Amino acid sequence: MLKMSELIALSGESKSTILYYIKEGILPPPLKLKANVHRYEEECVERISMIKYLQSNFSYSIAEIKQIFQNNTFDFSNDLAFLQGSFEMISGGKENIRCFSKEDFIKEVQITEPELNEWISQELLFPKDSMFSKLDLEMAVLLKICKENDISYNLFTRYVKMANELAVLEYELGATIIEKGISNGSSHRLVFDILLKLKPYIFNNATINEHSKRVQNTPKDNS
């Protein structure tokens, strides 16, 4: 259990903000040992870290964060379980909220059930508990357009293969970072930044560089 001064020091957040989070129900209330003697769960440090990350990187409001905490189970006492749960929740941002049943999803995308099942088996779509998100919907529309225009899925299946290989290394890196520990509750933020920022930064710039080289090497039409 932590004193308020310790929670402030570990989380880097002000007393007034911490009290506001408690009032809004996104931090658990303290244990009141006696008048003016309160103690806070150690998990509050990670909760505050996650709140700040969602606000700064995804522009979530306090009301939206409250809903996230209510609709998702986070094991703050288990670092790796917390990392998995929170990464799954924030990886797609606000578009990753599950709101379509399988039947509604099929109608919305205008595809057949066998087509949908094939994409799922190919690991091109990832429903959870038979529910789909707006992000799933966007990806399904993209896959449908490619199929209708006879565009090969070879690149997509290569993405899947590489992603599965990288996932092993990503887990190992995340576990190492959590095991080493970083002060001020920033271990999870470091893992999130590597997976959500550094990874697309490297991949996207590799694509840009390849396109740039190809364009420079393409003979100009002097006619």
C-alpha cells in the first residue's frame, strides 16, 4: 500500500488529479485506516500510467477511459497479463471497440459467410468472441475490393507470416522490459511505444524509401 506522497512520486501525477481520477471512478478509492490516513493500492501507479498514455496518444476522454476500464478486465497485479490485455485494447484505438455481430458484419460488408470464414482462417481478420469492430470492418472492405479486382493476397499472407514470426520476438522483448523494470511506471509505455510507434515508423519508412528508389530509377518520358 502507498501513501499519497509515494503515489505522486511514482506516478508523476498531482494530488488533485489523483483525487479527480478517484472521484470519476477510474482509480480505486483508498483504504481509510483512520481519519486523514489513507493508503492506495500499488496498481494505481500502472492505472495512472495507462490513463496518461490513452490521453496523450489516442486523445481519449476521462469518460471513454472509464468505459474502457468497465468493459475490459486488466490484471494490474500481473505485469505480462496487464500488458497483453491493455495492448489488445489500445492497438486499434477507438476503432477497435467490438460492435458488430457476425450476421451484421456480413450484411455490412456484403460478403458471404464462407468468404468471411476464409479470411479469419487466413488470419486476415481477428474477431473476438464472435464480435467485430469498425477496424475489422475497414479491413474486410479492403480485402473485398482486392478480391473483386483480382488483386493477389500474396502480400497479405506474407504480412501474416512475418507478423507471427515478429510476435515471438515482441513478446520476448516485452517480457524482458517488464522483468528489468523502469522507474515511474514507464515499462509498459516503453513496450507500447516500440510496438505502436517504432514498428510502423520503421515499416512505413522502408516502404517510402523503396518507392523513392523505384521512382528515381524509372526512365523519364522525354516525349
